[in-house]
Amino acid sequence: MRLKDKVCVVTGAGSGIGKAIAEEFGAQGAKIVVATRRAANGQPVADGIKAKGGDATFIKCDVSIEEDVKNMVEEAIRVYGRIDVLVNNAGVDFVKAFTDIEPADWDRVLNTDLRGTFLCCHFTVPYMLKQGGGSVINIATVHTQQCLDKASPYDAAKWGVLGFTKSLAVEFGDRGIRFNCVSPGLIATQIWNDLLDAAPDRDECLSYWESNIPMKRVGLPEEIAKACVYFASDDSIYTTGANLLVDGGMTSTLLSKQPFTANVIAGGERK
């Protein structure tokens, strides 16, 4: 077990990629804090990990709310005594033409995707310093390499997450805390299903995206989780400030432009 007895906090762990990360970490022997806004989503994930012989605790947390994050970190410390790994996965996806975006849209995306990442680090890093180290994994996106139109708040937030990660990697490089990003490509989550449902032609949409992925398929949440295991484990002890693209080669090719590419559900729950 590559994460045996490590205490790992995973935000947005109630579904999709976050759920897969929590479950994979649990299978690797970690003690998991399942953090998400909704108990109806998060508690079953924690219960499922425990049913398989793992150790997990659900803590309700909206990462855009400072008091929620502070409470989540303090409760994790109360229950487990330390935090070895923090995975900042919680966030919202967002697609809307720039001329239709309201300031409230911008604030909602940035407050969750970027400020939420800051808050979780803000309250966790002091404990990691006291215990002598830790690993922070921020979930970014392939949009940090190639952007599509109508995603400016989301792209701004995720580019911010990447810059934030690299800056902290430099600042804490000699103090035992590693900061890295995992950037998923198109992954089979609810957001992918929403994209297919919103497309004028579902089969055409599927064909378009598969044609732009060299591996010719959409990725699985479990494949992102396995990448996160590397950064959470001691296997990555000399890796910090990295941005690992897990995208089937998508960012190594040129995307074709088609009208339906922007037809996704705006403001969906991320992964």
C-alpha cells in the first residue's frame, strides 16, 4: 500500500474525480477526510471506504466559505492528529459567452476554484510545517495549456491555481511541503454527460472529441486518481511545482473548431 496510514483530505469528494481519488487513496491504505458540501454525496463515499476496511470521515465543507474550511481542517486534525496530503479538487465548471457573464458569475467561479484552493492551503500548511512536511495536490485542467472560448472565469481561476502552485512550490521547497498540479483532460463524469446531452448531435459530439484525443477515448476518474497517488506518495519525494497532464494526449494535438464545442451546461458541479 503506497499511502499506508497517511491522512489525506480530499475536497469535492462526493462524486466524480474527487470520489475516485478518495476511494483510490483508501484502497492504498490512507485515512481519508471526505470533504464536500452535501452530506448526501459525501457520507456514502466515507461509508463505502469503511465498508471495504478503510478509515474515512465525512466533513461538510463549502470551500468558498472561510469558516467552513477552517472548521474542516481543525476537525481533520482533531480526528487524525495530522494532515499528510491535501487534494484541492472541489470546484465548479463554467461556460458562458463573455458578453453574457455577470460579475456574480465571475465571483462564484473564482471564489470556489481559486479562493477555495487558497483557503484550504491557508489553513492546512501551518499544520504541515509543524509536522515537518506534506503534499498538496491541486486539480487544475488542460485549459492551463489549451483554452476553448466561453470559459474565461474558469480558465482564469485554473491558470491562477497553476501559478499559485508553482509559487508555493518555490516558497516551501526547502521546508518539506510539495505542491503539484494534476490537469485532467476530458473525463467521463457528469460534466461529460452534460456536454453530450447539450450537443445538437450526441454521436457527432462524441466523434469530435474522440478525434481530438490521440488515445481515441475519454478518460476515467480512476485514471486521475492513480496519478494523484504518485504525488501523494513518497515516490514523488523529489517532485514539486509540476503540472501533470492526464489527458490521453489531447494537449499534444490541435483541436478542431466546431460550433457545438461550447454547448455545455454552464455552472455545472465540477467532476
